Amino acid sequence: MLKKDIVEILALGLVVITIVGLPFAIILYDRYHVATHFPKNSQIINLTASAEPCVWTRDKIVGFNYWWKKFQFAKEIPIYDDGRPIFFRVKSADVLHSFAIPLYRIGPFDIKAGEVQAIELKTNKALRSTKYLCWQYCSECHPDLNGRLVVK
């Protein structure tokens, strides 16, 4: 075998490993980042806002499923008043949104498309069920972009 053939085989192997391994590396990094960024035993609530399907969802919205998937609307999100810290990881799939929980005076926090905003729910009172909503006008169905936090 020629030296040139060996280099080509090694280069091809490196390309294949990169193409196959990169998605797994991204997924593992995201899980590692979430696990190390928040205190242990935290309640982490992932929410994504989307103006086109007009939904707050706990489903992952990424480029390839934005147009065809029917996302489940997160109308009611359970939160547990057991002393554990509560964090919201909020992101926008398309346009500028804004996240707020008026009862607890949280927000509004601007959520730019593609960015993740970590928001902690801090209160010195017992938790009560309340609404969360989009504060920024984002589309014609903006008034429907709200949901409820239900204390368990």
C-alpha cells in the first residue's frame, strides 16, 4: 500500500467519526451542562416558545422539526413545593419572546431566538398556582401564549 492510500483511508475514517460523533457530543454536552449548571435535585423546567405554531412547549424544537411537528402545548406545568430550587430554561424557536410570571414578580425576561435563558423561581412564600406568559408581542396569536404553573 502506498503512503498516499493510507493517508486517504485515515482522513476518510476521521471524517466518518466526526460526522457520526458530533451529534452525540452535542447531546452529551447539553446534558453535562444542565447537570453541572444547576444545584443538585433542582426542578428544571424546559420551555420553548414558538410564534408560528403559537405554543409554549416542553418539546424540543429544532430546525428539522419546526415546520412539520405538532408540539404539545404546555398549558399546565406541575411544580413541587418541596423546598427544592426551581429553574426555568426558556428559549425561543423563532422570534423575540418574553417570559414572565407576574404573581411572583419574575420577568419579563427577553428571550432571543436560539438563546437559552435560565430563570430561577425564588419566593419566600408558599407557592401558589399561577399563570406564566409571553410579555412581548410576537405574533397574531400572542394572547394565547400563556399557561399555568400548578403546585403539587
